[in-house]
Amino acid sequence: MGTSTSTAAEHVDTSAAEKRLLKYLAIDGVSGEEKAIAEAVATDLRDLGVPATAIRHDSVNERIPLPTQTGNLIVDLPGTTNGPRLVFATHLDTVPLCRGAEPKKDGDRVVPKGKTALGGDNRTGCAVLATLAETLLKHKLPHPPITLLFTVREESGLQGVRYLDPKDLGGGAMCFNVDSKLASELITGAVGAQSFDVHIEGKASHAGVAPEKGISATMVAAVALAALRRDGWFGKVQKAEGRGTSNIGIFGGKDGTSAGNATNVVTDYVYLRGEARSPDDAFAATITKAYEKAFAQAASEVLDDAGGRATVKFEGRAEYPSFRLGEDAPAVVHAKRAVESIGLKPACLFSNGGLDANWLVKYGLPTVTIGAGQYDIHTVNEYVHLPEYFQGCRLAVALATQGNS
């Protein structure tokens, strides 16, 4: 007699899952430095009974244009029943604020001991996928072929999944990405994004003796940003033709230095880096174009006494595509049924942040992102709520075994 989905989910060993999470949270692995956490996950999977031949790394680290220690970790679990292949995904890396994190248990939470972030984003996902493998193998639960995908450099622009060869996923029919807070909340869509770099070359002069002979790159930037804010292109953007957001995140000089280095010198160079996001990729590009026009206009307004103007070099590019799955999409229906099977009420959400799912859907793999207890991510107040983490583990097992009783 087969095992029902709800019963299958109840096989999760929460004590082992908690120990695994605490272990992973204590391992550094900021973007580009994922080798140690990848080795820990691979070792655990082998210890749980996954054959070494089923565990491999791809070569995205050779294609990502940033130093990256290792490729994506990919694990193949042969199916015990017939059915389309399922993919479960998460990312290995954390943000720099997590470096040196030391987890400690505080009631039903895991928190950082010091003044760092915790790394629940996304050590929860790594632990959920390892717990999924443990539960399936230990209890011999029936399931279709499964691929586990642990990506690198998600936090630095979704690089690991962006440079992924989709063929490495074995032709999955649908994917479930663990990278959110609540197990009951299913992220079925997300914005797309563009980024842009702005280089402003002005002209230095003595700011006290002859300021009129200089061209302030700082002022060019200020005039452009003020115009963008006035015209509704900065921050939350709501226009007749679309909606989105934008931001300037970096305002500085060359090679990470300050913009200018003395108060008595008119600033001759400024570098800015920003982004635009929207549910509509075309409108994200429209926001970027508004920035380009604003900086060009500002350069025409800030002149020296001879009519000279600054030079502006603007470079915009698409970072990741938007997507939206319908509530009747098979992956969404499968996810909603699994949520209900563990006693929760599913809700479909649209994310204003980018996810590995953005690229996976682009590659033709319908992907729903689920949660596993990560709260206040990317801050020193970050914590993991253990009961919610356990729900994420149960949901993963339900997703893997549903329809295979």
C-alpha cells in the first residue's frame, strides 16, 4: 500500500533538520565563495545515501564574469515511480553582511550571535533540499526522478542560474525554488530588472579662486537626479504606460574611491550605478532610457565660463527577465495542492525582487518559489523561524511525493 502525501511529509525528522540548518548557517559562503558550503552539502548528501556519481558541479564559474570558486551543485535522484522529472532549487551564497555569522538558538528562532546577518537566505533552502533527500531515501518514499539544483552567485545578480546550461537539469517538467519566508506563500511571478552605469567626466578647477572655469561632475549628477525625481522616474515609478521602481545605489569616484577628494577642487569625475525594475521588461527599459536622457540633459545645463560641458557615458543593460505563471499552470496547481496537503492555505504572490526562478522560467522550466522560515533577510535582525522552516521541509516532501502514493 502506498504512502499518502500528508503521511510522507510527516516523516521529516525535525531534529536532524534543525542540526543540519545550524551547521550550514555556521559556514561562510558569500557570493563567489561557495566552495565550502557546496562541499558540506555534497558530503551530507553522500552520507545520506546519495551515490557520489549522482553529485556533480557544472562549469558556470568559468563563464560568470566575476571570480567564482565553483560551479552550481547538481544532484540527480533516480525516480522510484514513473512521472515527469521534478527540479528543486535553492542558492548556496549569502550576502556579505553574513560573513562570520555564528548562529544560536533562541526559543523557536535561530539568530546571529554578533552584529552580522544570519544567512537564512539561503541556508534554509540548502537545508530543506538536503532534508528532502534524507526523507525520501530513509523512508523509501515513492517519487519521480528529481534534480536538486544549488546555484552560486544568486545574490550578485542571479549569475549562477543565468549562465546555467538548461540541459544539465535533465528535462524537468516543473521546479520548486526554496527562497522565501512562508511555506503557504507561493511566488508565481517576479519583476525583471535592468542596471546602468553612468560615468561623468567634468573639469577640475580651484573651487575658491576660479570655480567658473570648472565643470562639476557632482552637479551634473545632482541636476539629473533632481529632474528624475521631479518627473516621477526615481523610486516608485507609476506612469500611464507602466509601473516599476528605480534607484541609484552607488555614487562615487574611480575604483571605489570618493567622488572628488578635496573641498577646494571642482569635482571632475563621478560614477553612478543604478537599477530599474518592472513587471514589464519593456517598461524597465523605458525607465533606464529616462535616466539616460536626464543625464544627457543635465550635462547640457552645467557649463564652464567658456560654454564647455561634461561628457556623460551611459551604459544600460538587461539583468534578468520578468515572469508570471497563471494560477492554472500545472506547477502552480501542484504547489497549491501540496500546501493544502500539509494543512495550510496557499496564496499566490508576485515578487518585486529577482529570483533564480526568473531565469528558470525563461529557460522553459515553470518555477514556483516557496518559503522556509527566513525573516528580515539582509539585515542584522535576520532570523530563521524554526516551525516555519520545518513546514518548508514538509512542503518539499509533499511536492516530491504528491501523486505517487
